[in-house]
Amino acid sequence: MAGHRRTRKPGTPTARRRHHENSRALLAEKLAATSDPVQRLAHGFDYARAAAARARRRDPGADVTVLEAALRALVGAGDQLIR
């Protein structure tokens, strides 16, 4: 119907929360399916990259400090592996 608002049952999670839960569950499945540390890192990176893209749509610039911290941790891990 024109002008009819969609409703959902009380207590049903919103689409945004379900999206996060589904993404997190998919990541957990991928991590459980492989024991290769480099592949697990790639899965984690893909998850973080997708989350950053969603965060930018919601609030540009909100993810800068979190991504900078992740970058420093990643570079630090690379330094430890090289030594």
C-alpha cells in the first residue's frame, strides 16, 4: 500500500544489528575453516575493511583513530616477524 510503513515484530533486531551479527558469524566460520595464519589475517582484514566502509557511510572520519591503531598494530606485528 502506498504510504504504509513497514513494521516488524517487537524484539526483532534491526537490520543494522543483524548485518553486524551475520558478518561476524561469517568471519567466525572462515576463521574456523582455516589454520593458515596468513589466510586468517586476510579474513580479518577483509572484515575490518568492510566495517570501515560501513562506518564511513554513517559518519565520515569516525573510523580514523581505530584504523590508525590497527595500522600501528599491523606494522608492529610485521616488525616482529622480520626480526
